Amino acid sequence: MNEVELYQFLSNQTNIHVKDLRKVIQQETYYRYHIKQGSKYRQIEEPCEALARIQKALLPILDHYPLVPACIGGRKGFNTKVNGDVHGGAKHLLKVDISHCFQSIKSWHINNALRSHSELNEIANAIVRIGTISCLEGRFLPTGAPTSPVLCNISLTPLDLEISVLASREGYLYTRYLDDIALSTTNSERQWSLIDSVFNILKAYGLQPNKRKSRWMKLGRDKMEITGINLAHRTGVPRELRRDLRVRLHHLAIEKKELDMETKGLLSYIHSIDPESYQDFLTYWQERCTRYENPK
């Protein structure tokens, strides 16, 4: 898809003529206001009705970008419960908050990620123009735009991959729920240097950790909680993930298709959480393949 085709697609989806659609995007009309969060106020940049419709129409195209399994927030089929289930049974938990996450994600973050995907490469500049807002320092993700969560996830995919490798090497599980990073382990001793390593990775991507909200937690001493979910009695692979993966494997077998990269990623992630469940899924896949005579 090129830019001309993209604008025509958005025009068809929104019933806004291409010429008017381009004008809406160029005018970049946002309503700014503040909401109170605790003792502080947070600025919201809400797009006008026409621009919001265009951004919502863009979402199915953005869904083509393959996110890593560790990315939990802001995507279909995942929620705070899934995030909590991944870390269930942990003895140590490291929580790291990305300071001013949306405002810190600039156009170059988004462009670099989009251009790495063959289907989105040619329309990367247009997507950036539609999904970001201008400021003195460049362009960033507006807090009230419907595209911001998914563009945040797309932009931080390289970061997710790097921290996932670090976590696996140290015997930790890693998830990110938008601006909330969590690493946990069932090991008796924690890896104290891990927090500095994560801080350094964030800074290398032009992001800043919120040190006030970032800290270690220990089972029995602290309230082990992430994204509002208490980890004390949660273990194993999340139920929603089990169900969705079984459905995915079933349909791939019926359609006589090979395992795609996203499915392989989910299986790899489950292997890191629960090797026994991983073997169960492989067995299920082989049984489906045999039943529908699908080449493995």
C-alpha cells in the first residue's frame, strides 16, 4: 500500500472526501485540557471528531504490525489480568515506569519501527503525520488519540525485544503494559543490577525512567501488585492466552497453513513461562495437523 491508496482507504472508511481528509490531517485540530490524577494534573490532547474518525480508521492497518508477546497493554485480547497472570508466583518483582511515555515517543521512534515492516514501509510518513501532534521539539503521541496506544507499542517493539533478551538471560519474565515495565523471577535472590540495565536501555531509546515510581518488590515484604493486579495467588499461563492460542492453532490447521511468526512468538513466550504447557500446545498442534493433514 502506498500513500495514495492509504488516503483512499481512509476516505472510504470515514466517508470523508480525500481532499477534505488531507485538510483535516493538515489542520491538526486538538482540544487540550487537564484531568486530575492524585495531586497532579495530566494534560490531554483530544483530536477533533473528524480527525478521531480518521485515526480510528487507521487502526486495522496498524494491526498488521507484529507485536511481541511481552507487550500486554493497548492491544486486543490482552488486559491487566493477563499481565498479572504472567508474573504469578514471583518471589521478586521489578517495576519500572517510563516517564511521560506518549510525549517521549517522537516521530523517529515511530518511523524507524514502521519502516522495518514491509507492508507499512511506504506509508510510514503518512501514519506519523496522522497519529502525532507537533510541538517545539518535533512531533509526539497525543494522549487522547485512539492510535496512540498501538503506535506506542509499535515504537517500543525494539525496546521490548532488547529487554526480553536481558530478562531471559537473567532468569526473569518481562512484560510491558504501555508505560509500566515489569520483570519478575521465582529465584530466591534478585539480580540487583537489573534495574540499572533497564534504565540504560530506556535512555538509549531516548526515554527516561520515572525513578520515583520504579522499585524492587519482594514477596512477603511488599504488596506484589502490577497494573492493579495482586500477584500473590497467580501462577501459570493466562487463561485468555491459552484459549486464544488454541483457537489460533486450530484455525491454522484447518486452513492448512504453517505456524506464522506471531504464533511462534506466543509459543516461545509460553515456553519461558511454563515449559509443560508449551509441550501440551505442541502436542495439540501436531494432533490438529494430523487430523487435517496439514504439513508441519
